[in-house]
Amino acid sequence: MSRPRHVGLWVYFWLYIGLLYMPLLVLAAFSMHDSDLLALPWKGFSVRWYHEMLHAPALLRSLRISVVVALLSATIAVSLGGALAIAVSRFRFPGRGVLVVLALSPLVIPYLGLAVSLLMTFVALGLKPSIPTVVVGHSVVAMPFALLLVATRLLGIDPELEEAALDLGAGWRSILGRLYIPLMGPAIGTAFVTAFILSFDELYLAFFLSGSDQTLPVYFFSGLRHPEFLPPTLALTTLVTVLVVGFTLSSQVVTLRRRAAAT
Amino acid sequence: MADTRRIPGGRRFGLILSAVPALWLLAFFVVPLGILVAWSFQPPGIVPGLRRVVTLESYRITLSAESYWRVLARTGVIALTVAVVAVALAYPIAYTLAFAARRRRNLVLTLALLPFLTSYLLRIYAWRLLLGTKGVFNEVLQAIGLTHEPLGFFLYSRTAVALVLIYVWVPWAALPIFLRLEQMDRSLVEAADDLGANPVRAFLRVTLPMSLPGIFAAFFFVMIPTLGDFATASAVGGASGQMLGNIIQQYLNSLSYPGGAVLSVLLLVTALIAMVIGAKLSGIRDVGDVRV
């Protein structure tokens, strides 16, 4: 920070941060606008949209659906991705290479393409899009993130720990239960949060696979065509964002304090 | 990798552990892609279910529409532009985070990565509010007397789509580059310094080449979702800013599955080509090669 050649970088960085947050702050301000229109001129502050949001059953339903979908899909993604991470990072078995490529490919597929494929599969099977179909879609795209996060952690485990366990006569059951799973703990937590956030904010799979069980992003997106739904949706989304960001920042501060206290 | 083949029954255990994830991926990833292809070989029109017919009619009709080719070309150009510009804008951010930030590193990192926690639609919608004819920019321009009438060109154009997409993706592009720079062996830059290379030369000859895998990863992480985007174009694109995703969405909304399937196959093939090139260029062959 002290070296002069970094000044330009810092100027750029803070300009970027300013530009990054400016639209979001404007939006947060508009969620408190005392007007039916999300446009200028400014008519003053009010919490009417936050009040209205509490009395918008369809909006609150979409929030509940989003939470349920995110919890279920993150649970599936982390269990399956975690199991796969142990398998591919610790064992050699037939088909391992193909499986790794397959499990990572949802990272590089446009979600729209997968959404259409899954929708057409469910249509062909005569299944109606609803909560379970979105959960399936989100679990597939969140799995590679869980796999990568857990596998990175496992690859960092000191091989001597395993050798010690083997020398002491441990079989794979106890190596799994007493070595891998305890050491995977933090990575599993991170993977779950990542999968939850991914699902909670995902639009394309949810758009085609949720049917009448609209998730919050789908509800928001359909609000673009029905402007009267927008202000309360905007208020709710702003509130959720503020809560999530506040939670993240405060957990950061707690970690920093703890680290400072430990040294 | 540890020599865990010594674990009694390890080979079988690996198979057992991976069986359920593999079946899940097979059922909900591989098979659906096959079924999509099957739909694209159905006769065009509104089809209630898959039938035992194979025809290229849907491909013929959909691909002979010149307007779709124009939309496809526009989508490709937008995706490439967005990916290039987002990576270029993100590189200095990643560099600052990796090398310049010392004090308050956590705060700076959090600030740069926080947008991941904000809603994707919120970030798109914010620009509609800013750029609209009654939006913040127009009102401010009129208030300070620069213009007398609202300017319409801010919104509903392909430029608007590209700008908003760049805004949405820059934080995403910064992440893989940052992770790559973070792992770099800094003594190499010091060695270049000691050997008399000026900072620019040291950057061009050492840091930049070593961060190439991160740059490729960032490029494809931006380009691929952009290829399938329709929310941005719906919000700020108007008729002239329509992307492939919008057309696919229209097909599906009108239940014309075969036509929608043809265009989706086109989308996936484009992404697949990009992915294969990307994997080759960035040397990713195994989970251990990808660091998160």
C-alpha cells in the first residue's frame, strides 16, 4: 500500500467499488420512495412498501418457496458432491476420470440450456413443474461447487494422517468417520452456504422448473411485466440483501476480533 | 495423492461412494440433454409429448429463419465482448486484491466480493431505474440543464445489454484471476526485479503469463452464462437487444418445444465448443487442477 506505483491501482479500485455499489444504493433508496412509481421526481421517504410487502401473500409465498428449495437443493448437492469428493480425491476406481469431467460440466453449461432440457424431460415423463423439479435442477448445478470445495480440502490433508490410521489397523469405515468427515467440516459448511446462495438467487432453472411454485427471483422477473408488483418485491429483495450482507460483515468482524484476541 | 489404494476394499469403496452422485448426474444431467436432442427431432409446432418420430423438419424451419441467425450472431458478439471487457476490467481489481492490499485486506476483499450476495435481478433492475427515460440519469441531466428532453438511447439497445452484463459479471471475473495470482510464487517477480527487469517488463514476462489460466477461467465463467442470458435483455434490451435466450423463452412459453429444443441445442453446442477450447487452454484435467 505504501509503494507509490500502487496509487493508480487503488484509485481504480475505489472507483470500481463506488460504481459497483452506486446502483444498489439507488435501488435501496427507491425501495423507500413515497410514490407508486419507481421513478423521479423524488417524493420523500416512506416505509409504505415495506408495510405492503408484509401483506403481499404471493410475494411472501415465493420467499418461503425459495428458502425451502435452497435448503433442499443445498442438502442434496453437499451430500452427493461431498461423497463424490471423497471418492475422486482418495480412491482410484474404474470410470473416475469420466465422472470428474461429468460432475464438473454443470459449471460450464448455460443454465438456460439445462433448464430447457430438464423441463422437456419432465414434460416427456408427464411431470408437472413444481418445487421438487426446481430442487433437482439446483442440486445438479450446485454439486460441482460442493465437489470442488470439499475436494480441495481433502487434497490438503496430510497423507501421514491416513498412513498412521492404516498402520493402526483402521479400515475405510473408520477412516471415513474419524478422519475425512471431521476434517471436511469447514469445507462442508462453506459448500452448503455456497449452494444455498446459488439456489436462492438462481433465475433460469427456477423460471422453467418451478411452474406455479414461483421462487423469489421468478416472482421478481415476472414483476418486470407487472409494474404494480414491483415496489413491494423491491422492498423485500432489498431487505433480504441487507440482512445477508449484514450477517456476512458481522461474521467477518467476529472472525477478525477472535483472530486479534488469539494473537 | 496418498497411497490410499492400500486401504482394504478401497477400490470398491470408491465405487460405492460415487454410485449415487453418478446416478443422479446421469438421470438429471446426461439423460435430459439426450431428451432435449430427441425433442429437437420432433416435427415443428406445438407438441404435447414426445412421439416416436425422427425428422429434421424443425431444424430446417428454425435454421432457415434469417432473423434467428442474426440473433445468434448478436448473442455471440455480446457474449464475447462482455467476457473480454469484464476480464480486462477485473484484472486490475484482482491484482490490487492479491498484491497491493495488505492492511485491511479482509475489508477490501469483502467489499469486492460482497456483490455475490446481492440478487442478480436486483443488479440488472438497478440499471433500468438509472437509465430509463424517467430514470435517475435523465432527471439529473435535465435538472442541471444539459438536456431538455429525456434521452431514450440509454435504455433498450444492445449497448445497454452489454453494459449491464459487464456490470453484473466483473466481480465474477475478478475471482478466478485473484485466486490464481494469490497462489503465484512471488519470489519469481522478485527474481525478475533483481535481474534488472523494470516493473512493466516483470509484469508482462512473469505475472501476466502465470495468471493466464485464471484469465481463461474468468473469460469462460463470464461468456457461458452470458450466452444463455435472457433476463438482462428483457429488462434493458428492447426489441433490438434481444438475445438467443429471449427467443428460446418465447418458444417455450408458446409450448413450441421442438423449435425451442433446436435453438437450445444450438446454444449448448456453442457453449460446448467454448468449454473444450477453454479446458485445453487452461490445462484443467482433474479436480486438483481447479482451485477454489
